Amino acid sequence: MPGRKWTVDEKMNIVLEGMVPGANISEVCRQHGVAQSLYYKWRDAFLAGGRAGLQSGPSTREQELEKQLQEAMSKIGEQAMEIDVLRKNRTGAGSKQPFLGCSARQGRVSGPSDCESIGAESNLLL
């Protein structure tokens, strides 16, 4: 037979009732139909959560997000350098034709005729 599902508010109220000075944990558990071992699990989780809320400094989640942000910024920097190298190699290798593109962001185009076919202006990307 599965046990009863307790809401967060019910658990918190039972834990707080047991934390009142002079409270008899056995009696509190009996009144609410909760095993003492379960009460102590709830109490420990409640206190651990309270400690986490009182900690100063960034949380673990904030630290993880900061790490992801730094990795993304690093990747963007690497890609920007690669783009610069490719542009320099494209124009610096004796190529007479600069890279042509469209100002419209509609699919891939390779030259002015492609730009005209989608109704966009061509421009030079150096």
C-alpha cells in the first residue's frame, strides 16, 4: 500500500510544530500520522535548505551558469578569430574576387545574381 503524499506546506508545518521548544516529537508524529524517521528526514532537509538560503556568495546553480557563460564567450571568441583568418586567407591568397553576400538573411547565396533572384541587395563582405 503506497504511503500518503504530503504537500510541502504540510511537511513544513509538521516540522515547525516539532521544533517548538518543549514539543514532544513522538506526540507530534502521532497526531499527524507520520513516522518519526520520516519527520527527522523532513527536518534535516528543511534545515539544510534554510542553511543554503542563508549562505553568502553565489549558489551552485549560479556558479554553473557562470561557467557556461564563460565557455560560450570563449567559443564565440575562437569563432571570431577563425572568421578573421578565413577572411584574410580568402582575400590575401591572390584572389581577385572578394567574397560576395546578400544583406538579406534568406538562405545561402554566392553572388550578386543569387541576391537579385531573392530580391536582396548584394554587398561585399571583407
